[in-house]
Amino acid sequence: MNRTGVDIDRGNACSACAFEWAARTFSCREGRLGRPIPLEQGGFANVLAVNGLRVATSSDGIGTKAELAERTGVYDSLGFDLVAMVVDDLSAVGCEPVALSNVLDVDRPDPAVVDRLMSGLHDAATQARVVVTGGEIAELGRRVGGFGNGMRFNWSATGLGIFADGASPIDGRSIEVDDAILSLRSAGFRCNGFTRIRGVLSAAYGEAWHEEKRSDGTPWGTALLTPSLIYSPVLLQIAESGIRPTGVAHITGGGIPGNLVRVLRACGLGADLEDLFAPHPMMCEIQDLGSIDDAEAYRRWNMGNGMLLAVRPGDLDCALRTIAAAGYEAKRVGQIVREPRISLRPWCPGASRLEFPTQPDKRR
Amino acid sequence: MNRTGVDIDRGNACSACAFEWAARTFSCREGRLGRPIPLEQGGFANVLAVNGLRVATSSDGIGTKAELAERTGVYDSLGFDLVAMVVDDLSAVGCEPVALSNVLDVDRPDPAVVDRLMSGLHDAATQARVVVTGGEIAELGRRVGGFGNGMRFNWSATGLGIFADGASPIDGRSIEVDDAILSLRSAGFRCNGFTRIRGVLSAAYGEAWHEEKRSDGTPWGTALLTPSLIYSPVLLQIAESGIRPTGVAHITGGGIPGNLVRVLRACGLGADLEDLFAPHPMMCEIQDLGSIDDAEAYRRWNMGNGMLLAVRPGDLDCALRTIAAAGYEAKRVGQIVREPRISLRPWCPGASRLEFPTQPDKRR
């Protein structure tokens, strides 16, 4: 176990085991509607063939970010986190997210809190242009824990995406040396690494850490609750402008090395990232408070870069213009190189370059 | 709040609120792939139009039945419960379940336990002929509670179903007076009403109630863990035999009155249920131990009847033969009548007939 209390090795072993069992189910729809589509490099995406159509599913949740709402009493931004986690994974394989079904586990239902959560989910889903097709609110009593005396809850969702006619999943196979890498700026921590964040802040400030002020005067609780930007609308606009990214990495748990590596393995190449967006000041403050080095920080958090896209060099300008017109911040941050490793220059002046191997993904 | 500790009124208010917010998202895919299909009576099923295809989604979880695995150390049957809850809701609207994506929330991951859970999920998914397309294992620490010192977990899933070419959702609108109602026998409690069950048993036997023996000598923990039968394969076979049920009610939380009522409201008719399958002996024992009357028992548990199907009288024999050939138990248990209420004769000789109104579904 590492210092966060999150047991990464056991977690990886569990994910690998779950994937092995899931893969053994794939043959049961051979010759039928809903056959999983094998990837050329031997694995399977969550993509099914249904007549001439390809559909994708993706599941995720907001993790322990829920505690921030319990601490601050602000519940209407978490819907943006939930939608972002689910639909941006779908966008990263190149499909259009169309629907989302959510599961809200609660200790005891509180209609006022559920109203705020679902209001936020509505706002986020509408922004992402996905319909909320269903939902389950499960009352689980002491099986759901949390902070304080209000409703305690865990929240997850599964999204459904559809590929435009003839489109195949984006999996990184067509990436080439010298493809440009651009980054979509994040607004904050999105939904990953909150266990570590809470550990740092409670060690520094005690149990009521969320009420402590950051250097800019905002309480930590409010700052950490910053909702995730939803990138799927801008990815759709890039596709509509005629540009097909050669690879997309949604920067979630594992940070840039943990997520970009999956894309790079498909093409056997590497990435030089020379000019990433700077981490948000609150990320640097957490690093300082917890004496967390850059290597760990970039492995755990998005550090200001919520999504990375590889595009052909000739597509870069048009992609950047499309993103800017959609109101998102992006820039060229690096390029694809022949050496199979991720080389990353942290933002701080004088910081050492970080290198991460593109080792095999343990799920395969 | 009622005697179970489960707050039904607050739960209903939350579900209604969530549905209202979800319904407001439906227009956001107007004119696009994935448009929700409105039902004729004014609501929406979880059914989307995608080109010429109709797809359905459904989310559910195993609820507090997870505690039985924590108490007994037997983890490989819960996959059958999870698959049954999700795919049988899809089957009940008349589509073919094709895929399932699951979310496993854990306090701390234990690879050995995850292996058993996922092994069971594989076996159940293969039986139901659905692929497990994805999964998320979320390590949530103290946000997940449970029994004992092993891995604590909550487990939910979202299924994807597809309608055969030209088929429309089964919603009960075509039900007519004198349609036969047949019941598919359940194997036990499936996944509903476990909070009440635990309350009765812990009051009767104390904290280690799962080790106490039932009248037939089996421990309560083992008996209650009886896996749910998965009905979707037999519903597919009924469809393949050329029979289209006019209405299907998957008997989950709310029992026969709570689930059959949704189907009956669509046609404005009622049901006489004269010859239901008897409840399992363990259900009667729980009733006795907790002094639970029939009205409550039939509102809370399936009482031996896991799914009810309305079919044209001329289709009954063929449907029953198809079900028997598939290895499931079924029989004719009643019929559709003009009076808009559910009239139900409990199994016990001499028991009073129960009547339930077909009041408006609060979700609409």
C-alpha cells in the first residue's frame, strides 16, 4: 500500500481479474446482435456491433469527491463531475455520447439533497447533450458511509455512445511520429486522487480542513469542489470540423502517464511533453503541504491537463481554433516521438524532466 | 417511516424528483441519434431510437443482499442476482439484453473476493447471453460499510437491450380483459426486502442470525443467499415461439401490487390472481417470526412469483410448454378483469383475499 491509503497493487490485481472474467463472456454473443468488436492489437474496447451500428458503454463514478459536497452542503456541481467522468471516456474512443443511466446509493434518502444532485445532473447532461434515461436510488443504510449527519451517498453512472456511420474506435493505432499533442486545460482536480488530497489536508489542518482558507482566501472545501469540465461537446465539434484525432487520453486516475500510456502502447511510440498547462495553484499548494514530488503528483492528478489529443501536424491549427471557438482552453503541449516512453517537463521553472515507461497495461 | 427502517415515502419522493429532472433532459437529443421514445400514455420508457434501431438501458443493484455474502463467505452467487435484476427489467419491456457494465464499490479491494464475485458474474452473464462490456471497481474506503472484517462492497450494473427489428416496447397497452396471467416461479427472495428480513431475524435470533438453522436445518444465511433465477432466456424463447406477451411485470421491490400496477395502469384494467405459486417456506417462516401479515408480505416480497406475464388466452398453452421446455416452472395464476384493481388470493388455506388499488404510479 502506498501513502494514500489507496492500495494500488491490490486495485490493479482486482481490475485485471475482473477484466479476465469479462473477456470470457465476449464469445456468448458471437453471431448475434451486440457482438463485442475485437481490437487489432488483441484486446476489446467496450464497443459492440449492432447491425451496422457500433455502440459503446462506459461506467464510472465520482469516487470520494462526494465527501466535498457533504462537507460544504453544495450538491449541485457533482452532476458535472459524474457526466464528465462517463461521457469523456466515451468521447475518448471517438463516439458520440447519447445517454446516461445513474445509480445513487444512499444511507437514507433526503429529497432535498437528491433534488440538488439531480438538478446538477440535468444541467450537466443537457450541456453534454446526453439524455438521462434511467436511474436507481438504492437505500442501503449503513452500507453507505460519509461525512457529517446529512444524506451520505455514492454516485456512479453508465453512459451509452454511438459511432457515426462508418467510424471506428479511436485507439491510438494510427498515431505517427511528429503528430502534435494538444492539451485541453482542466478546471481543477476533476474526480481523481481525492483520498490523497484529504490525507494531506487533514494532516495539515485537522478534521475541519475544508473550512481552512487557501492562499487566495477561498476555503479548501469550495476549491476542491470545482466541477469537472465536460470535454465531449468540443470533441464532437472537432469531429464535425473534419478532424479525426489519432489518439485521445482522458486524464483520470493515474494522471498523464497512467492514461496516455494506453494510447501510446497501441502505436508503440512515445511522447515528449514540453509545454503542458501549469497545474492549478491549489495543486501546487497540496504538493507543498504534503511534500509530494512531481513524479507522484503527475501520476495521481491531471495537473492542469484534463485531456490530451494527438492530431496530425496539419490538423493542429484547425483543431485549436475549433476548441477556442467552443470556449475551451487548449494549446500544443508536445509531440509524438519514436522512443517508447513519456518524457514530461513539469511546469515549475528548473524542475527536472520526468520519464515514464510505456510498460504493458496490466489489464491486457 | 415504516417498521423496516426503509423510508418508503422519502424514497418515493426522491425517485419522483429524479424522474422529473431526467425527463427534462429528453428533449436534448431531439432530431439526433438516441432520441428517447415517448410512450403513448405520456411517459417515457428507457428506450432510445438510434437510426432504425431501438435500444433500452436499465440500472439496478443487489441492494443489501451483499451482506449475506459478507456473513457466509459465499460470493459466487451474487452475480446471478445482479444479472437477474438488470436483464429481467430489460426483458420486461420486450427487448433482448445484450450487454452489461458493472460498478463495484469497495472499502478496500480484496482480489480473492473480487475473483469470486466476477466469476459468478461471468457465469450468470453467460447464462443470460449478455457480454460484460465494462466495469469499474471504485475503492471508497469508509464510504462503503458492511458486515465483518472482509471486503465490504456495494454492486450495481447497467444493462443494454436491443429490440428485434420492428418490435415496440411491451408496456401493457394492448392488454385485454380475459388475457391469461401466468407466473414464473421464483427460487427465493431475489434481491428485494432484505432490510426487513434482517430486522426480523436479528430481533428473533440476535446478531449471529445467519448461523441459526431454519426449520429444515439449513442456516438462514445460506437460505437467503439463494440466487435469483434469470428469466430473460425463457422470455426470448417465448418471443421466438411467436408469442408476444401483452404485459410483463418483473416482481421486485413493492411485490406483486407494486410492479403489476404499472402494467395495469397502461390498459386501465385489473387482475384477479386466484392461484399464485405458494411462497417459499422460508418466506412463511419470516412472516411468522415477524408477525407480518399477508398484505405487507405481498407488498414487500415476490412470495414465490418472480415474474408475471399477461398473454392472450389462445397463447397460454404454447407459452407454458415453451417455459417448461426451458426448464422453468410456470402456471396460469389468474386473468385480466375489467375492474381496475389487483385482487389476490394468498396461498394459505382460508386466508383473506387481498385487494390493491391500481393508483397512479408516482414516477409519472
